[in-house]
Amino acid sequence: MLNTGERPGRGDYECTVCGEVITLNNPTDALPVCPRCHKTTYVKL
């Protein structure tokens, strides 16, 4: 499981609470707070 603020690299990440998918395009991008439910945990798709 990944958390807001981590920089896991390029790819798609799914919020573990609501299923919102966040795409990171830059390897230095950090995971944000989920824009839909405001939770902070993700899994890599």
C-alpha cells in the first residue's frame, strides 16, 4: 500500500477507499490526497 506524499514513479494508482484512479506521469510526482474522498492510501494498478 502507498500513501499520500510518496513518490512511487510513473503509473496508475487506485484509492483503496473509493477506487478513484490517479495517474502519475513524472517519476518525481508525489501521490496527492484523493480528489474524490480525501483519503490517503493507494495501490498500484
